[in-house]
Amino acid sequence: MSDFVICINNESNPASLILGKVYRRLPDTEAESHNLLRIIDEDKSESDGYLYPKSMFAPIELPEVAEQALMAASD
């Protein structure tokens, strides 16, 4: 799965997720086995991210320059 996903449903977390926004996904095979994704959300206070249902996001592929910019912005 891509390192980045786009939010397609924020109904249960409108304060933490913005519909249509691209978010960084952190690797977490255990979470993914439970249909969850570990996401760096709007809070950003938790560097390990938060768990959200996979169904709230769609994976996206970005050009390398865009990935680099988003990685730098989230550090």
C-alpha cells in the first residue's frame, strides 16, 4: 500500500480528519490485519499516529517530488 492515502470519509472524526486531504500512512502490519490504518492526522501531537478504519481512506500514488514535500512537512 502507498505511504499516502486520501480521506474519503470523516463522519466519525471531523475534528481529526479533513475530507479530501492527503495523509501520511505509517506502516503497522498488526493494525492492517484488523482493517485499520495508522495515520498522522490533524492533531500531530502523537508522532506514532492514530488508528482509523481502512474504509475511511483510499490509497494514492504521488509523484516523488510530492511525496518528498509531504514527508518533509510531516517531520
